[in-house]
Amino acid sequence: MAEIAIKGVAKRFGGFTALHQVDLTIADQEFMVLLGASGCGKTTLLRIVAGLERPSQGEVWIGGRRVDHLPPRERGIAMVFQNYAVFPHLSVFENIAFGLRMKKLPQQEVERRVNRTAELMHIEQLLKRYSGQLSGGQRQRVAVARALAMEPDVILMDEPLSNLDALLRLEMRAELKGVLAASKTTTIYVTHDQVEAMSLADRIAVMHQGRIVQSASPVEVYRNPAARFVGSFIGNPPMNFIPATKAENGSWTVAGLTLSGPKSDKPRIEFAIRPEDVDAGGEGLRATVRVIEPLGPHTLVTCDVEGGLFRAILDSNASVQVGDDLRLAPKPDRIRWFDPETTNAL
Amino acid sequence: MHGKALPYLLLMPATLFLCIFFLYPFALVAFEAVTRDGAFTFDNFRTMAGSWKFPVTVRNTLLLAAIVVPIQLTMALLMASVVSRLETGRSAALYVFAIPLGISDLAAGLIWLAIFDQSGFLNTLLSSLGVVDRPVMFLGYQSKLTIFIAVALAEIWRATAIMMVILVAGMGLIPKEYYEAAEVFGASPWQRFVRITLPLLRPSLQTAIILRVILAFEVFAVVAALGGTNLPVLMGETYNWQFTLQDRNVAAASALLILAISIGFTLFFLRVLRVPKEARI
């Protein structure tokens, strides 16, 4: 059992605040992804859980034990580093065995675990080699095997796939998911890649400027962004935002369309819709087509709506031309509203 | 001009310089060492080895190297670890540590002479504290051990910094991630030093040790200043043969012996601290 609780953790580097009062609980065996742009504090948060960084304030609990004053080796964690950190002076076998040797496990047990994890990661034929003789993907496998061999309660991963080429990344992603689910560890995984986050996570914590903006399941984060940032960061292309002005009896005017929306005493709020949640034709937002990008399964159309950029994903059969005036009808149940001042969802 | 020839052309002057002013005189010395009056002979080596001072000089030189170099290595590693970990004032600390590097070995010997001399700082201090009632002869001909200790101290003081500078540079090349990985996987600070720093520092250790060992066998000025003839060393004997006894051939033989010892130790450390090609960073 290793539930992780992060309570009121803040981190300041000199005058710069990297993390503001972060609270997050990760359930036992949960796969939690910290997602955010570079500099949002996700790696700092991971390093605080690992013990490589000390929080300026707040507490970290792992498995019901307060650990923020403990060195990394007493926290029952294993970690996979962004640059793998496979020791160049040790063979693959000794790299995987490193943590086990530190624990002074008997040789027989060390061999058993190294062989088991090497097999799991398909690197059993590389055990005698050195890091310098491995490809990036193989080093990645060694780094994961080294973490798994510890049979830890918690595995921390810091952008482990970011140095791999696209194809390998896809392959490793699927493999990691399977291996980690089978190992029954609690995982915190840091990435800036939203596709990686969506595909791996049980839950995603979206971070922005040192705060967790939303932590929810991938689908929830995608469908119901808690803040404007989440909608604009997740999704490719991201969510569209259009200013909405107050009309009669609680409805809102959006680009010539009158929609019923949330109650608000503000004169202007923001309307938001995902690119795939509009249909061409009928009654809809007035849009002028600027760019058409056929992508195979569908067509990405970039338009002008109310003087702002609007992206719509249309059926690849849709016959649109640059310069066309379109009507884009938003699916009513997919419309979201945001407060322009707090940027929170309404 | 062809690009391929350019580097060789650029290296030509330095190579020529070394050939004329190093290889040629070296060949002359080697020739002198194995000839006497134009005839090939090993007599020069026999004369050298037959001198009553010879075993003493060899013993002193080896003993000095065997004591000074390990102490310097330990201190340099310690200092380099501390300096590498500094976040501010790192270069200031390096400069301070490196001050003795700017002093010639004779000057270093004289500084320590000023400390240990009969009217030196140490005697002044001891008598003003009332520990002794008259100055002590630290470096007299009867106190060989004190001379030896003084020479060792002066050598350690003078030449530890060069090792430290090399090691600091080497430590800077070890990526921080290795330490973090070792820390996460359970290594204590000492285990990180032994299992990560030392093995990954091998190329720098090699350079530092070889450089220091060679210099240790060439120790001369510091010994001359502090011990005079009371602590004969190989280099001092070579000087004696050349200038006091006016025998160039035996002096050449003696110089060749120092060279042979240096080469021997260099090869030894190259071998022992070799990093296999596949295990390099």
C-alpha cells in the first residue's frame, strides 16, 4: 500500500516561486501524470516527492509515513530519469543490480530480480554490455528495469520518453503502461506531452505556473476543463474561445448566435468549444474560411470568427473553399463557458 | 591548399622545436650515458650504482614519493569534493588553493626554511609561548626525520593544488544525474563517492597521479633548500655528478635512471587506471 499525499507543498528558489501550496493525493497503484508546459513546476514537484529537492513548506506522505525530511533512499521509491542516468562504468547487469546491491540483498536474489526485470523489458541479451554500447531506447529499458528491480512501492518518472524518436516513443508508451500496471506500483509520471498523458494516466494533474489547475481522469480533463488554460493546453488543435456578450433573459450572444448559458452578472464571458464539436451548416457561428488542411480522416479548417482564430474539424467530405462564409453549429452539450477574469469554468 | 595537410603544417613548428631542443639533446644524453671516451660501456651505471650514496638516494626518493603522493591524492580528492559542491565562491576558493602553484619550488623550499630555521617562525613562536627556552635545530644533520617531514610538508603544501585543480575539472564532467540516480537507488554519500565519483573520475585521477609521481621523482630544489646534503635524493645526486664531481657521463646515466623510473610508473598507472573503451562517459 503506497498512497502518496502532497500537502500544502511550496517551493521557492530565491525570489522565484516554483510551486504555490500544492495539494495532491495519489491513490495506491494509481498512475498519475503531471502534465504541463516547461517551467510549470511539474519536475520540481516530482523531485520533492523523490527527495532530491526539499520543499520550502508543506508535507509529503508516502504509504502513511511522513517522508519530507528523509533522504531519497529511505522513501521506498525508484525513479526513471529523463536522460536515463545509466551508469557508464557499470555493465547493464550491474546497473539493474545497483539498488539491490545497496540494499545488500544476497547474490542469488540479485540475479533472480535482474534476470526477471531484464526479461520483462526484453534486454536479457544486453546484460553484459555497457551504456556506451546501447541505443537510446535500450538505455531507456535499462533505466526502467533498474527501477522495477527494486520492487518499489512508488515509481517516479521524469519525462522518460522525451529523448526517444517518435516511433520508439509510441512503442515504449504501450509497453510501459502494461509493465507498470502489472507491477502494481503507484506511479507519478511527468510529461509535457498531452498525448502521452492521455494514453497513460488514470488521472492527470494539469499544472500551470506552479499550481495544479485540475486533476481528473483524462476524459474529464479533455471534456470538462476546469480552467481556460486546461482547454487551451490540452487537445490538438486546442479548444476555441470566443467572447460572449449578455443578451436578453439570461442568454448570450456569440458571433451572431444566441445561446442559453450560465447565469452570471458579468456583461462578457467566454464561450468555448472543441474543434471537433461543431457541424457545418444550419444555424451557427459566422465563420470565414482562411486555411484548409486535409488530414485524411478529417479536414482541419481554420476560420475567422469575430476577428479571432477558430479551428474546426470537419468531415473530409465537406466541400469548403478558402474565403467561404460558413455557419458552424456547436453541439449544445459540448459548449463550455469560462469567466474571463478568474479564467475558471462557469 | 588542401585542408588535410593544414593541421600537420600547423603542428610542424612545434614538432621541429621539440625535435631540435628535446629529442636531439635527449639522444646526446643517452649516448653520453652509455659511452666513456668514445667507447660503448655500462661503466657509468656501475659507477653510479657503486657510490655509497646511491642506495640512500634511491630510498629517500622512493620513500618521499610513496608518502607524499598518497597524502596529496587524499587531500586533493577531499578538497576537490568540497570545492565542487560549493555553489558560491567556488572560483575564489580555487584561487586561494592554487596560490602555491604560482611559486617556484626553490621559493617554496625557502619559505619552509624560514619556518623551520633556527631563527625561523616556528622557533620564535615556540620560545614566545615558553615551550622551549632556546631555539631548536630542526634541520640539523642529526635530525634526518625532521628534515624528511619538513620536505614532505613543503611538497604537500606546494603541489597538492595542481592535483586538486585537475580533479575539480574532472568532477565537473560527471553529470549530476548519476549522483541523483545513485542517491535514489540507496547509495549513501560515501557509497556515491566510492561507486560513482571515483570510477568516473579515473581519467582525471590518471593524469593527476602520473603528473605528481613524475614530479615527485624529480624533487630537488625543496630538498636542497631544507636539507642541503643531509637528505640526498636522485635528482640532487645527478646535479652532484654533473657539477660537483664534473662527470657528465655518470650524471647522464643518473638522469636516464630517473627517466626510466618515471616511465615505469607512468605505464603502471596508465594500465591500472585504464578505462575500457565501452565504459567511457
